[in-house]
Amino acid sequence: MTTKQKILQFLEFKGIPKAQFYREANVAPSNFKGEALYSRDLNVAQVVIVLTMYPELSPDWLLLDKGDMLRPINENGVVVKGNSELIDIIREQAEEIGQLKERIAQLEREKAADGSSALDVDTARSAHAG
């Protein structure tokens, strides 16, 4: 089954009108009909749009034919992210923490040269990790 066929299957399962999908995803209906349904696949940007529009749609199912069509949803109705996504978030936060630690060290060096403490710096302008 092609990516386009899977998207159509997902839309039918969710009860989403095709015309609404075509309009919101900014794709031509002709891309999902006739020979185009089988011969030309979506480009990466279009796939990203679809996965962004429908976070419950599993990228593993859509692109790799692995797992279920839908991602798991927790008791609050929020899509549960996969381990790789969580690892990416942790990596980004660790990088930001490292940058903030370096900035703190730099401010402490500057303040030490002035004879005051880095705690005197206005922290309201600092970024917050998380």
C-alpha cells in the first residue's frame, strides 16, 4: 500500500472528509486519484505536513509499514511520544542546559573581574529549559 493509500485509509477511519484534507494539507485532489495514487508518492514536506496535522497518525505505520495506524494516547487524550522523540527532546534540553551553564560561568568570570557576584545578574532575561 502506498503512503497516499494509507493516508486515505486514515482519513476514512477518522471520518475526515477528503476535500477538507486536500484543502488543509494544500495538496491537489488529483494527486490522490487514478494513476497518481500509485505512481507518484508525496514529497517529504507533504509527509511532514500530514504528520503535523494528525499527530495521532503513526509515522512508523505510514512510512515503514510497522506497528499500528494510530499512536497510543494517554488517559488525558494526549498522544504518547515514542522513545526516539523523547530522546531528541532530552538531547535538545541537555544542549540548552550546557549553553546556559557556559553563560553562567562567563557571567561569573565577568562579575569576578568587577568584584561582584553572578547572582546580581538580572535572571529575568535568561532562557528557561523545559
